[in-house]
Amino acid sequence: MSNYTLFGDYRSGNCYKPVLFMALSSTPYAYRHEDVTVPRTERSDEIQGSSRFGQLPVLIDDGTAMCQSNSILCFLSNRSVLFNFSDYLHRQQVMEWLFWESCNIGKSVSNLRWLTKFSANTAEDILADLRDRAVKDLDRLEQELTSKPFLVNDTPSIADISICAYLYWLKDTGLDTGRWPQIKAWLDRISELPGWFHPDDMPRDSREFA
Amino acid sequence: MSNYTLFGDYRSGNCYKPVLFMALSSTPYAYRHEDVTVPRTERSDEIQGSSRFGQLPVLIDDGTAMCQSNSILCFLSNRSVLFNFSDYLHRQQVMEWLFWESCNIGKSVSNLRWLTKFSANTAEDILADLRDRAVKDLDRLEQELTSKPFLVNDTPSIADISICAYLYWLKDTGLDTGRWPQIKAWLDRISELPGWFHPDDMPRDSREFA
């Protein structure tokens, strides 16, 4: 039996990913709130010693620290009967989507949202570039979702959990969300999974999930 | 026995990753040159039908197409005795580095290089932002490499193969490469592995590697 502690911040879609996984799979764990806006060198000793890249989330499994949200999803999924595929080609397709997320939509949409919602004085060139990238990435995803209910093998997987994370906050980017009806329908399908919650309802303080 | 075909372009560090893996592991395969500067909709039917995200590289394994360079490295590594770890925690650390690469150094350095070397008229704000990110990412890597010869478990893995890719071209970014001596020493260590070649020596046309 494992003993998980998860460090995260409620404003981060990357932190929402493993928290959502825990909720959907009814996995018990301790949640520890860590303020993502505190400079990294001023954070608690525990998180500084655990976070290899200085980023959140961090998952501690019986004393072993793991980071990178998509890598944490892989770890949790490998231990789970839910959201996992036995077929290696389906697992490979999940990996492709995770890497696509991390260098595309998880970068374009997440940065655009953060700069639009929490930051100011960002150069317009940079915002325009992010908007272009986000629209391109969302169009790509929209196209994929016209022909299938979930990203891999017609069933929910960590590919969906990873990619949906920032998209429940799409309105925060200022983009016209009406352009992507298939994405909207897919987000609705995910939201019907037992245990699902909106990222706005992320825990805002430390607590135990039994 | 597998039958690999790899589509790539010699100007892409993402394409260098699997080509380097093939060379270091003496894996036979067919290489197919695909011009990355040709608009995606004008590329050959074969590559358009195979490339899920319209990106290169693409690996075909007995008719099954795989994409995303880091995901391809995972696939190749899972089938290999070289560059693979039996311990799940070491495998997990490799995954963390691969995801770190795809949203950090594989994005900052690669885009900075591409825009500096192959593009023009990029807004200075965007270049400055990329330079900031690249320096931060390189500083992080430099710090890691002060204490170890390779990124995971003191032995070469696909984490090194992935992250080194764009760094042999670091001078193309215009950054002062003298700032990162540990990275230089690590790149030299990788270059001593049997079968290694510089990305400048990527194949420029289609050919068979037996």
C-alpha cells in the first residue's frame, strides 16, 4: 500500500492533473498547498529538497520525490487499473499525446492564461505569438475530437487528463471559445466521469483525502 | 525482427534524437529525408498519412507510425538493452528529464536557434524572451551536471540523447557558450560513445542503414 503526498497550487493546471487523477481513481493521499507565486528559493525546505526542477506539482511516494506533471501521471497510471492500457500501441499513443501536450497546448494555452490573468505588462508581440500558437493547437485538438469521444482507444486515459487541465480555464485566455465545439463536448464528457471536479474547486489549503 | 523506417530532416534536433539512438545502438533502419520547410499539406502522401501532428520525425515500425521524438525514444529504448534501466525509479527519472526537455530546453534553445539561423524579422521581444528562457534552462542543466557524468544513474540513457540534441548546435543561438563548461564536458562524454556523430553530419538524403 502506498503513501502519497502531493504538493500543488490551485492556480496551476499542471497541479490539477494529478489531483484530478487522484479524484477520478479514488486514491487516498495527503495534499499539501505550496504557493507557486513564492520565489523558489523562499519555499519550504521540504519542497525545495523534493522538487528537482523547482516546479510544482511534486508527488512523494513513500519518501521518493517525483516531478513533472505528465511524468507523475505516467507513474500513477502504471500503478492503476483505471486509465491504463495493456496494449503497447495504445500506451505509445498516450505518450505521444503527453509529449504533444507538454510542448504545445500545455505551453501555449497555459502561458497565455497565466499572462492574461495573473500578470501585466507582457509585450504584445509575446501575447500575439502565444495566441497564434494556442489557436493552432486548439484547432489541431478540435480536429482530432471530431472522430472520437476520447483521445486514445475511445476510452478515458491520462492523455485526456493531461490535455483537459488548462482547457477548463480556456475563457481566462480571452480567446473566443465558441470556435471549438468538439473540445467543449469532450470536456463535458470528461466532467461526467465519477469523481470529476472543476479546477476552480482545487483544494486551497493542505488536507487529507482518505 | 523489426523493420524500421525513420522520416527526418537534417536541420532538426528532434530528428537527430532517434537517428543518434539508431547509430549508438547499431540498429538497422531505412532513413527517409523529408523537407521540414515544405508546408505540411504539400508533403508526400506517405508522411501526411503517418504524422499525427504534422511534425517530424516519424518512425514507422512494420506499418505502425509513431511520432513525437521523445515518445519515439521511449519506444526504442523499451525494445533495447542499451540506454534502458530495469529500476522503475531510474526509468521515472528518465521520463522527468524527457518532459523537462520537451517544455524547456527543447523549446527555448531549439526555437532560439531556428529563429536566429533560419528565420528573419522575428520581434526582438520574442528573441529576448527565448534568450532568457534558454539561459535559465542551460543554467539548470549546468548545475545538474556538476555532480554527475550523465543525467540518470551515472550512465547514458535516452535522457542524455534527448537533451544533447540541440546543444551540439548551441553556438547557432548566439549565446556565450563559455558560460556552461559542465555542459560542454558532458557533450564531450556523449561524443565519445561508440557510433556517435555530430548533428551536422545527419544524412541529407534517403538511404539504408544496415
